[in-house]
Amino acid sequence: MAKITKDTIVGDILDLAPEAAPLFLEIGMHCLGCPSARGETVEMACAVHGVDADELLQKINDLIGE
């Protein structure tokens, strides 16, 4: 799997690595199934939820082994 970046769409991450869902839930992104959330980039989701995108990306990439 390619490394996840700030421009990666949340829905694509969840399709490729559903095990990453808890990381999004931890930042308060509880609407993972809604179309708008799935269409956001990691950077957009982090901005909305007041989370450091680099920290979340590190956790996601560590989880998926990138």
C-alpha cells in the first residue's frame, strides 16, 4: 500500500485499511460512513476536528506498515 499523505481521501484509506477507522474515531470523526466525511482529505478532516495532520498520518502509516 502506498504511503498515506495529507491529500489522501479518508474513504480511500478506509477502503484499503479498515483497521484505521479507530484512529479517525479517536479524533472525533464519528461520521465515517457519511459521504462528506468519506470524501474529505486527511488534511481537511484534521482541520475540521482540530487535530495535527502530521500526527494522525504518522499513526496511520505506522498502522499500515508504511
